[in-house]
Amino acid sequence: MADAENDNTDSAGLRARRRVMALCAAATRSDLQAVLGTLAPISPAADLRVPETGLVMVQGRMGGDGAPFNVGEATVSRAAVQVGERSGFAYHLGRDQTKARLAAIVDALWQDDNRRAAVETALAEVEARLEAEAAVRAAQTAATRVNFFTMVRGDD
């Protein structure tokens, strides 16, 4: 058990887990169901905390570096599960408690060294789709970009 804790506290392991959790946050419920379907059989997940929905205050900064101010509240769902000896956690924007629970199960499975590669392989398709969608959005945004310039006259 101590080795698993060390894996999650080192910076590379922490970055990898954040990446997987971010993928789960961006994935749809059907994406997560498909991922878990490819990882079957899975031990039953016990709820450490029943999935619940609440509000969090969202803060912003003017210009990215100004003083923080409260923008408003956002709805968030969270879940905490235990699969075998591993605990998984997830927070998601919105009210989809089932999605939060599925993501927590994926997180718990990823922490198991014996299943980590399989979880990452299953998430690769989701990651590819999300990257393709981001590329389309970037292309659509680039098409509307306006380049402003100033002409310099010779008599200045």
C-alpha cells in the first residue's frame, strides 16, 4: 500500500492522475460507460460518499492577474467510491451524479498498477475525440480572427 501512495505523491504520478481525471471530467457519461465496459470485469464499487450535487463559488480575475472577484455559483456533482483497495474521487460541473460516480470508478481503477495501462488504453479513444473536437473549435475560431495593422506613411 505504501508504494501506491508514493506513486500518487511524486510529481509525474500526480500529473498523470490529473490528466486522467481531466479526461474523465471532459468525457460524456456514455464515454465513461464504454470505458468501463472495456475494463470488465470490475469489482463492485462501494460508495465512500453517496454521489451528491451542490454549488461552488466561481472566482475570476480581471485580465488574468487582477484582484479576484466572485463571478457566480456553479453546480457541481461529486462522488467517492472504493473499488477493491483503491479509493476513487470525482468532481464534475453539472448535476450528473451517475457520471461523477463512473469517473470515480475509473479513477480508482487507474490507481491499481495492474489495471493502469488498460485504463489509459481505454481512455485513449476519448482523448482522441476530445482533441479532434478542440481542433475543430480552434479552426472555427481562427476563421473569425481579424488581424489589425497600421499603415505607415512615408511623410511621418
